[in-house]
Amino acid sequence: CLQRLDTFLHRSIGSDVVAAQAEAVRRDQSDAKDGSKSLYVVQAERQEQAERSVLISCHSRTNEKKFLKDLSKHGDIKKHFFYESYGVYAVVEFSSQESVASLLEGATIPAVSHESMVPFKSRLLSLRNLNSLDSSNQQAGQQRQPQTTPPINELIQRLSRDESIDHQITHLTESYQLTEENIRLRFLVCSLLNDIAAAYFPECTIKPFGSSVNGFGKLGCDLDMFLDLDGISGRNVKMPKSGLFLEYQMKRASSERAVTQSILSVIGECVDQFGPGCVGVQKILNARCPLVRFAHQPSGFQCDLTANNRVAMKSTELLYLYGELDPRVRCLVFTIRCWARTHGVTSSIPGAWITNFSLTVMVVFFLQRRNPPIIPTLDQLRELAGPADKSVIEGNDCTFVSDFSKIPLHSNTATLEQLLCEFFDFYASFPFSKMSINIRKGKEQNKPEVTPLHIQNPFETSLNVSKNVNNSQLDRFVALCQESTWLLQQRENNTPRRHTGGNTPGPWGLVQLLMPLQVAGVKGRKGKRREAASPGDSVRGEGSVQPTAVFQLIAMGG
Ligand code: GTP
Ligand code: MG
């Protein structure tokens, strides 16, 4: 996708060139969606891959060649990589599950004198070496895959050297998005957890959802997991029409919520007592969506395990679909999420802030509102659905098309820079006090209730996904959108800076937007922000941003 986008970004302006480019983009876009697999298919492939994998704690000087030679005694290794998180770890994927069985067969139980072991064997192992590390190993080591994003200062310096805002946006996306290795690790952690849950429910599966799989995950984001017990839920069961049949005797509870709570309570207890590497387990069973939260130390992931959360899985599928339809969707979401985090619009602490999920829905809505629209509405996706796509969850219609090739796209050739600027302008003047954001209809609707920000939950349409947001957080968001629009309208801010004497060029384009903005100065500028685009009017007024620590660091090339 990013390669295609790169070609797309190198376009120049000219009417017939634009027409030819529009056609190329349309072709590119249809290639992207035709080649895409639905999330359901991707998940099944990744799950199977994870079941053939093991996670091994290694020594920092473990010799990669020797390590692989030793492990391949158990069978063909398909892929492996090393990473660092509280020590060095290796993910090793074998070609067949028999190899994993053979490896586990040969593993030993740790011999300890003052403690006792919980006798639960898993695919999380430690590499031990009876010979002390010989000198030939001293230089060995292994190449480690990064599992975190670059620090913001470093990213800002790199973006300052880019030659256009479009490049800055793709560069940011590439630096932040989950890597192939990180995705593999996420599925492997789910698979390890699955082994614990399967002790009680052999037919269950633990699947990742949310930003780990919806295409909008940033390195370091939490791992949302969903315990899928649908195979034994009694839903979609066909009753025999006549004759004798047997049914299971099962314990009953007062509600589905009570069942979810008791299952999560037991699994949470198992994770706490028996799960190697799982620490800080908290059972948050009275939340609207009950969950078990813990840290998985070997991967470094903060994990949230839920059950019976099929609607969230559907919204994950929907966001994934939107991200696959057009490469500009992901780029814009990453950029807006990064911008929002930098300015404290979003936070890792729960509170009255806009969440990443709400922000993503806002970007989707904005892209549906382009002329012509860049992505279709949820109602349009529902119309395109086939009989196999029908999905009703707890009375909510969650049907939408799964075959991407059936989705017609309009030929909108707006650049990322244009879209970014239009996004800020769109929300700087959005009638939040009266209207609700609705991606099902792709049109703002009258607000059904008094609340500062109303974003209709796409599948549970009576709910507002941004119910938590208060007036002051919404005002800050709007003020920051106004400030950012104004900054992007200043021509001098949008021209790449030249390198001077080997120093990093000064901040420009997207970099300016990622530096502290002076929201207080926005009100005075509100009326002027459209005229400010003229070339002679590029000097900032009294409300301008003062050079910050980040800026000084860049100016010094530090
Ligand atoms: P980050 O974890 O911040 O990277 O993003 P995320 O999309 O994973 O968000 P989060 O972990 O908060 O939630 C996980 C998933 O739960 C989301 O992707 C949604 O599918 C769903 N979700 C989160 N918040 C809401 C909400 O308010 N309403 C609904 N219906 N679903 C939500
Ligand atoms: Mg998440």
C-alpha cells in the first residue's frame, strides 16, 4: 500500500496529467481492494501461524547460527526473529506443529531449590546453556527487531528533512505502524493465552481485536483480546425436526453478562496463578464490558482480555475494511492520532478525553464527506452484502459486505496534504452543539441527546462512543483544529527548509503541527484564518508559537 502511495505522491499538477493520475489512482485503489483479504481470513492464517510458534527467552549473546541449528533438530524453521523486552527473546515459527510438540517433549522442568513450580507447561521457554559462554560466543549476538516507535524528537528531526508534507505523512505512518514481527508476536501471545483458556474450554479461541489488527495500531499499543466461545454458545444451533436427540446439561446463570463475568473471573484467576510471564492481573468485571487486564512481560504488551464482545470485533472488521480500501485512510488516521496524542487530545489514562477509537471514526466520517467521497458509508456497505455476510448481534444489525472487490470507489485524487488541511478545517467549524457524527449514514444527524460530542456507535446505534468527552476537551480539540488550519495555510510553513551546514532543517509542514500549539491565541485569530493564506501575510501574530525545547533541539541539529 505504501509503495503505491509513494508513486501516487510523486504526481505533478497539470490538467491532462491530473486526469491520467486520477485513472492511475483509481486503478491503484481497485488493485488495493481486490488484493485485500478480509480480516476474518487474515486472522485465521495468523492464528494458525502462531500455533506453530514458540517464544524463547535467550541470552543477549546467544549465537544465532548455533541456536537455529539446535532448534532445527525438531523440524524445519519457517521464520524467526529476536527482539528485546526485559531481556532478549526469540519468536520461532516451525513449518509444522509436530516440531513444536517435539521441542516441548525435549524441554526440561526448571530445577530450583527454595521455590516450587506451578506445573503448567507452555510454549514460553528459556534457553539454557550448560557450557559457560565461550569466547567464540562473545561477539555473536543477534539482530533485534525494534518493538517501539522512535522517540518523538527523533521522528521530528527525520520528518524535517522530508521534501513534502505528503512525504512527512507517509514517513510518520511507516515509523509508527505495527511491523510484521510485532503483529506475529501479538498473535503468539493470544495463542499462548488460548492454551490456558482451553484447559477449561477446549473449543474456545482467543483473538486479537482493536488496533492490534484493524490496521491503525501503533507500535506499543495495547493488546485487546477477545475470548470467543461462540462454538459452544448455542447460537446458530440447528434443532433436529423430529426424533430423539441429546442435549448437554449445563449450569445456568441469570444473564449473559453474568456468564461472561464468571468465565472471565476464572480465566483471570488462571492467568494470574498459572500464566508464565503474566503479571499485575486485575479483574475489572463490573465495567460495561467486563475485562481482565494484565501485563505480559516477555512481549511487553499491556493486555485486555474480554469475552462475548462480538460487536467490538465487528467494528474492528469495519475499520480494517476502510483502511484497506484506500491507502490515504491509514496515513490520515496515523497522523491525526499522533497529532492528538502530542497535544493531549487523547491520553492513555481514562477520562474525559477523546479516545483513539472516536478519533478514528471522526476521520472515517470526514473522508465519507469529501466530494466525491473517498470511502463509502456503512449503509452502502450493508447494501452490498451477500447472504453470507448477514450478522445480527444482540438485536443489532452488523451486516456489511466482506468481499472488497464488490465495493465501488469514486475517483478522488486529493493529496494527503490537502486532506490533512481539510480535516482540520472541517472540524474547526463542525456544528458540534447540534449535530451528531454518523458513519452509518455518512451525514451529520440531529443530536439525539444533550452531550458535548455525539458520535453514533456504528452498530449499537442508540449509543454514543464519545459519551465521556466533556465541553472543555471538545473546545480544546476545536481550538487545536483552528490553530492547525491556520498553520497549514501559511505558505512559509509549507515549504521544505534547506539544510544549513549539516544541521537539521528547521520545523516546517507536519512538524509544526506536532510541536506545542498556542491554543489560547486561537480565538483572536478565528476571523482572520482564511485571509492569512496570502504570501505576504506569513508572519505570525501575537498568538504565535514560541520556540520550544523541541524546536531548539532541531535548530541545533541535536
Ligand atoms: P488504541 O488501543 O488506543 O491503539 O486503539 P483501539 O482501537 O485498540 O482502542 P481500545 O483499545 O480503546 O478499544 C479496542 C476496540 O474496542 C476498538 O477498536 C473498538 O473496536 C472497541 N471500542 C473501543 N471503545 C469503544 C466504544 O466506546 N464503543 C464501542 N462500541 N466500541 C469501542
Ligand atoms: Mg487497543
